[in-house]
Amino acid sequence: GAPPGHGGPAHRRGDRRLRRGGWSQTIYSWQQGLLYVDGRFAGRLAPGRYRALGRRDRLVVALSRLPVFETLHAVEVTSADRLSYRLSATVVYEIVDPQTAHEGGHREAVRVAATDALVRLAAARTVEALLDERASLGPSLLALLDRPVCGCRFVEATVGGVTLPPELRRLFAETERARLEGRAALERARGEQAALRS
């Protein structure tokens, strides 16, 4: 694979291995810096520029101080009435313990926790109830993410798209049409009763 700093995975994550006479890396004010020397955690780094010194292998990791957005697209879920459909959501988290976040692979841990919460959110409701509650689903999802995960704390959640399979969409459309027709028939009957009384 490509050496770190030349398009390899380490470079994409914001890490850079510093070898003698080799790399330098800047930690910006919106980042949290970590230093690893010879494979061991050696401390946090304040914003500034860091260069390789001496012969020891140094790894500088930069993680965000700002809230991070993670989007979940079309997660397969099952409702309380055992109907399958898909939900999309966005969660926002802050990295509160950068060492734990980096060493534990926080991006994957956050995705797994958020996906699990979305599945639990759907399982506790019928599809009809979930559609009725759409405006308040974000706070409900956030309530299921109340514990830190891998050095990260969830601060916001929104549930976006609800994708129903075609047969379920037809069923809901027919149910809604029947409900509207029933209401119209009731209004007509009330009107006729009123006309008879007058």
C-alpha cells in the first residue's frame, strides 16, 4: 500500500508518521492533537506545527474539536407490527476523549451505536405511530444515545427519510383514502340529520 502521508489510510484519517528529516504536521485550533512515539501514546498536543526529531518513530494524530456529523442512509428496520422499511438519520457527536476515540476506531463505533439506536427506535413503534411522530423522532433517537461511545458524546440527532416498500405505500394510501371517504360519509350523514331536524 501507499506509505502514510501519500494517500494511504493513515493520511486520510489525519495521522502522519514523522520520520527523521521527513514529515511535519500542523495541529490547527479546531483540532485536538495526539502524539505517539515508538507505538506508544506520549501525550496530547496543543495547536502548532510539529516536525520529526531524532530517530524515534513519531505519529501525530489530529481529531476535530468541533461537532462531527455522521449520516446513516436507508437503515433496514422492523416496526412493532413486524413491517420492514428503511430509515435515514443524521447524528452529531463531539470527541470528548481523543485518545479513546482514536485507539478504539470511533467512526465505526459511532455508526454501530447510531444504527442500533435507530433499529430500537423503529422496533418500539408501529409504522403508523412512527409516521405520526416524525417531528419528535430526533429527540427520541438522541435519548437512546445517552451514553458516551468510544470517547464520543452524542449531542444531536435527526431522523430524515422514511422509505416504505411499494406494497406498504399502497396499503397506507388505501387506508388513508378509506379514512377520508369515511369522514366524508359521516359529514354527509350529519348534514342530512340536520336538514331533517330543521
